[in-house]
Amino acid sequence: MKKIFINFILSFSFLFSNSLNLTQNDIVILKKLKSLTDDKMMKYSLMAIAIKESSLGKYVINSKSEDYGLFQANIKTVLSRQKVKDNSYNRSIYAQKLINDVGFATANAIIELKYWKKVHKDNWFKTWSSYNTGWNYNSKTGIKYSEKVFELIKKLKLEYKL
């Protein structure tokens, strides 16, 4: 009987836990991100990366690494992809666009993920790693990043039922 009670308590607390400390507004943002694509792994990747990179939009500027927006896109990569000259004016314009235009930021994240997914022949672990470290996907940093994204995806699926 004692064993059953302990299992019940553990199951109950798991069902109502909020290990990521997500607010109702955060859940709305995640559901919106999830609705943007039909690719199941892309949905979860976008949600997890938005949590990992910017805490769902709470930290949209990293001036040290020059990453901006919900998904912390690197400004040099964005300028290159947009075929725009890399100068201070364009860096400022596109950084603001990544910060203020969630659609633009999301489109960039999807393009980046699709690029690395193709490079890595649908290997999502390497794709997530490359999202963070580019061609250094086998580095400790890249591997730790992929592990964190995977952990976030598991929590979103199992704990939050997203």
C-alpha cells in the first residue's frame, strides 16, 4: 500500500510540475511556434531553441556574440543569407528586424535548421549542434547544446504535453 501511495504522489507531482517555469504566456508562444510547420521535429526544435536561446523572447540581444531575436540568429549569417553587405548600418537594421519581427526571426531559424538538417542527412542531434556551433558540431559545446535541446524537447512532450 505504501508503495502504491508513493507512486501515486510521484506521478501526481510529475503531471503538475513546471520544471521550466513556463508562464501561461510562454505556453501561448510555444503553441504558436508549434503551429508554424507540419514537420514534427521542426516544431519541437523551434520551441526548444527559443527556450534555450532567448528564454522565449526575454533575452533577445547578445551583443558579445552578435546574436539577436527569439532564436538568437547570428547577424553575420543573416546578412550573408539575405545577400546584404556586412556593414554597421545593415547590422543595425537586421538586428532590429530579428528582435522586432518574430516572423522574420522564425523564418531565419527554419532556414538555418533546414540547411543543417540537409547537411547532416536528417540527423537532428547534429543539426541542433550545428545550429549553435556551425561546422564545429562535434565539439563539446555543440554536443552539450544538442543534449540540452533534446532534454527540452522531452520536457515539452512529456511534462507539458505540447
